[in-house]
Amino acid sequence: MARYAKKPINKYTQPTDANRRVQTEAADVDDIDLQQAILKFKNLQEKQKTPLKNQRTKSKSPAPQQGNQPMDYSQFTFTSLKVIGQGSFGIVYKAKVNETGEIVAVKKVIQDKRYKNREIQILQELDHSNIVETKHAYFTYGDSPDEQYLNVIMDYQPETLHSFNAQFLKQQQLLPEIQAKLYSYQLLRGIAFVHTKGICHRDIKPHNVLINPDTNVLKICDFGSAKKLSPLEPNIAYICSRCYRAPELLFGATNYTTQVDMWSVGCIIGEMFNGLPLFLGASAVDQLVEIIKILGSPSKEEVLSMNELYDIKQYKIVQIRKKDWRKVFQTVVDPQAIDLISKILTYCPRTRLTALQALTHSYFDDLRDETTFRMYQSKIQIPDLFDFTKEELSNNQSLANKLIPKWYQKRNKC
Ligand SMILES: Nc1ncnc2c1ncn2[C@@H]1O[C@H](COP(=O)(O)OP(=O)(O)O)[C@@H](O)[C@H]1O
Ligand SMILES: [Mg+2]
């Protein structure tokens, strides 16, 4: 039941996935000038009018393992089957554990003493069905004792949302609607869990969202930029890949909240209905131009809600009207999905839906309705969507009543 694009989509060049841990893109956030962005957009409008093999070396677990009887993978040997990710920091590969035959993903990251590696500490806090499972993490050493690698052994997932989407794009098609809904839901559920821990992922993008199209399970990966945010401590603004970067980050805010992830989630949900990123800017100013093209120019209040330190006196509002969200998409999109996206993609981080609020949106009601749920289930695999824990719902009974359907509670006696 693939949806077909009205217009052919053929000019898709993915922006380079600059590794923000290495390349800070500092220049990208300097001197963001709203006026400049709006003028640039005006000018554009004017123009348009006129036409391995693993080493077994001494290893040391960085932290105790969770769960019952974890396996010590540092004792195993691996056959590398395929390199699935490579950056200046290290490598991710699909591997077979020779001793057990198990297929895993191994992320081998060189430890740079100049930077904090929070990834493994954070991953160990995140035991959830929509977060990549860390089976074990241990250090190995290279030729010199200074050369230290962190090896993270994870469950292997066959696709990312990016690679899956790209397959449809090639055929000038979009993801089937039900899959878009299931992935949106699980992405929100995973992010909601991360946020209940006070952790901000800070690099949500389709490459960091793993999926299995057979089971339709979704898992968030790559916590290399993640951080537990504390309200009193400023954070760097030059995080997150540009197309998914929240406007408050483009304004250089350093007191941002976990809501920056929600902006990225909104972009990803929109992208599933669009094929291409909603906001595809070539620089930080361009990124803002792309956002303004759809959301219109922000009011003074909105600018201050994004960055209270912004020099508002120099901002003379040039009214650019917001676009009708229905016209943003190349196909007819479910009005409920549009309503959800428009409530996530707001300038003001405080009025932007939180992940838990978004999960309660009526767009997902047909997943909670037994009849439609069964109908979907007769067509495709649906993972468990309602096995919420009390912690996940912050002990909120009314949330539980909304998010865990009665028929599911009855069936599972919860
Ligand atoms: N558990 C996994 N299963 C399958 N592929 C993975 C897994 N973890 C990562 N990958 C792939 O490796 C790529 C890089 O891994 P990631 O953790 O995002 O590191 P980074 O983006 O820092 O290079 C991902 O975009 C994804 O394609
Ligand atoms: Mg990544």
C-alpha cells in the first residue's frame, strides 16, 4: 500500500554527515542573524517571481553490566561480516561471534583523552525496547598503551530509517503509512524514555534510528552526543545534524532542554511523509531560512523563548507568513499526522509537544483501538506497543489510562 509522490523526487543529495564530535561546526552557530535569514528568504522569493577481525587483548569492563548473567564478549573472537559505519572516531561493523554464532553489531571507538565519552554510561541507563541493546562494553588496546578502544557490542538491526527511506525514494515512493505510524510511535516512546532519565540525545536523525522492517521494531542508537542536562549548566549549541537542528540551537542557545530532540523527531516524522528532509539548509543561516519558509518569521516573543539572550532590539520583524502545512507535503497526508507534526515543530520549545504528550495524540488512536489494531496486525508485524512501565509514564495514572488500551490491559492482566 505504498503512497506515490505527485512529483518525481530525484534530486536528493544527502548533506554530508559531519561528525560533530570532531568537526564542531562552530562557524555554523556564530552570529546567527535572523534579519539576514529573513532577507535571504525575501530575495529568494523575488528571484522566483522572475523565472576485522577482533584483537583479543587485555580488556577491562568500563562499568558493571545490567540484566541477568551478561555474557563477557571480551572473551570471544569475531568475524567481521560488513562495515556498517565509519568515521574518524572509529568503526561500526556487523560481526559473527565465532564461539556462539550470534550476529551482533560492534562499535569500536578510539578513546580520545581530550573528550569525555559519556556514551557507555548513558547506554547502561537505557534499558528499553526502543533503544539499542548494549550486550557488553569493554576496552581493548592497540600497539601502545595509549591507544585505547572502547568496544560496544549491540544487538544488530538490519536497517536505519535513512537506508529504509532511501529504498522507497529510489522507486519514487514513500514509506507505507502504517509503517510511518509505527515508527513515529516507537521513536516517540524511545525518546520519552530517554527524557524521563533527564538525558538529551542531541543527534536524533534517520541514520541514528535503527529498524527491522520484518518485525517493524524501531530502536534509537548513537548516544555519542547524549548528555544528562542540568538546568544550571550551559551546554554547547553546536550539536545535532543541521537538517534536524532545533531553531533554538540555530540561535546559539546554551540553556536548551530535551525539547531539542523533539524538534528532530518532528523533522523525522515529517520526512517519512515527504521522502526528503523538511528543512534542507546548506548552512546555519540557510537552515533558518528553510524553517522560516514553512513556519513564517518568528515573533519577538518566540525569538526570546528560543534564546532569551538574543539582542531583540536589532530584530525588526519582517512578516513572512507561515505556510499551510498541507502544502508542505507532496502527497495528501493524514490530517491527524499534520496536526501532530505542526504541534511538534513550533519555535517555542515550551509549547512544543513533549514526547509523552505526542504519544497521546489522536493520530495514534487507531493503534489503541482493538478493531483497527487487529486489522493492521492481520497485514503486518506489530511489536508490543503498550508494555509501558510505571517509570516510563512517570507514575501518572491518567497517562497510563490513555496509553494502555483497556483490551490490552485485560489480555495481559496489567
Ligand atoms: N546496533 C546496530 N545495528 C545495526 N547497525 C548499526 C547499529 N549501531 C550502529 N549501526 C550503524 O552504524 C552507523 C554508525 O553508528 P553510530 O552509533 O550512529 O555512530 P556514529 O554516527 O557516531 O558514527 C549507524 O548510522 C548505523 O548505520
Ligand atoms: Mg550516528
